[in-house]
Amino acid sequence: PTFVDTCNATNTVMLVLDRSGSMAWHPNDDRGEVCGNGVDDDSDGVIDETTTNDGCAGPRMDYLRAAARGYVALANGRAQRVGIISFNDLAVQDEPLGAVDATSITGFNDAIDDLRPGGATAIGRALSSTATILAGETDTNKTAFLISDGQNTEGEAPESVVPALRAQGIRVFTISTGDASNDPTLSG
């Protein structure tokens, strides 16, 4: 047999990170108790259950941060450029495209750690911003990793924006923040 390798490794990655208000919620239940936040999230009369035995979990933002930091660690020292866009109602480029190495990894991790949940969720807007930034890049293998709960509440539908990214050769992958995620939006 003759094998033809047509799968090229990604050399430019944009992490598209959801920092909307719902990222402060329980990852598996929109009304679940979030450990240590000072709020009776599940309306059971007890504020801040403190153990997973009490049914609490860290907020969705904890999962997002862990996944994003994990990717940055994986990219460290590789021939790859990474950037960070975070979004709620608006998309902001928190970290421009650049190599992840011993001198820059702290900046990437600080940008991830500084994300605070609040506001609506404009996934389509964030993907449009990603398309605009990556359109000017000459690299041939561009990827966007969207980490979100998929609850688009503001602006255009993400499904309407993805074809423009695909037309530019940008692959889009989604990472869910838990069982409460809107899987049809993320898989669409």
C-alpha cells in the first residue's frame, strides 16, 4: 500500500475562551451548588456546601482555565503560534499570536488566570473576531479551540459564522465545560 499523509499539524492556534456570567455556574447543572462562592446556588437553604459529597463543584471557569493552561503547556517549546481571545458580550484579544516558550508562558497563563465571569455570551462574535485575526496570517494550518458552555445569548449564532472560518481554512474545535453545556451548539 501507498500512504499519503494529507493531515498537516496546526501551526497557528487561537484559544477562544468564554468568560460570560454562566461560566461562574456549576458545570453539570445550571442550578447546582458552586463550592465556596458564598451563594445558595441550589436553593436548599445552605450557603456554600464545601465538599463534593454535598453536591458542590468548582465553576465552569475552573475547567476552562485548566484546559487552556493545559494547551499552553502542550504548545510550550513547539513550532506553533498561539493567541487568546476571550469573550462575553464582546470579544477581546487577551494575548496576541506568538510562540509559547519559557519567556512567554507566564503571560499566557496570566491572561487565562485573569478571566472573570460576567455578562452575556456572544460566541458568534468571538468566532468572527477569530476569523478576522487569522485572516491576515500566512500560516496554512490554522485552528480555533472554542472552550465554552455553548449558551450563546448575544449576537449572531455561532453556526452562521463557522462557514466563514472554514472558507479561510480555519478548523474549529469545541471543548465543553461540563454536562450542562449546550451540546447542539458546540457540535454544530
